[in-house]
Amino acid sequence: MAQAFQSHDHQLEVHGHEHIHVTHHAKGGTRGEIEHLTAVHTHDHNHSAFDHAHAPHDNPTREHEHEAHIHDHAHPTKS
């Protein structure tokens, strides 16, 4: 049975964790082969305050580490 969505808000938060970047590298050749290149780095960044609803988290910290999200790398704690 699916869990009911719970509405809640998130306060502005600045924290750091690893970011994984994936780029596509055109290898060339007759088949137009592409490979994925990954890089990992850590820096502080912010999450703006917002309200939303979803099924309850089992482990919010761990789940956030695996969510894709966008950050302003020129100003990571001011976006």
C-alpha cells in the first residue's frame, strides 16, 4: 500500500557533500562512439527554502545524497 504524501517545508540550508558530474566525450571514429566521463568534488552549497509534499523519507540525509539537483557553481551558497 502506498504511503500518503506529507506536506512540509524545508528551511534555507547551507551544507556540503560530494557532487558527481557526468560528461559525454565524443571518441570519434566511424561509429560516433561516446563515452561517459565522471568527476567528483565536494563544496558547500545552499538549498533555498521551499514547501512540498511527498511520501515520507526513510532516511532523508542518505536519500538526498542520491538525488540529482542543480547548483550555481559560480556562487554555490548564494543561488
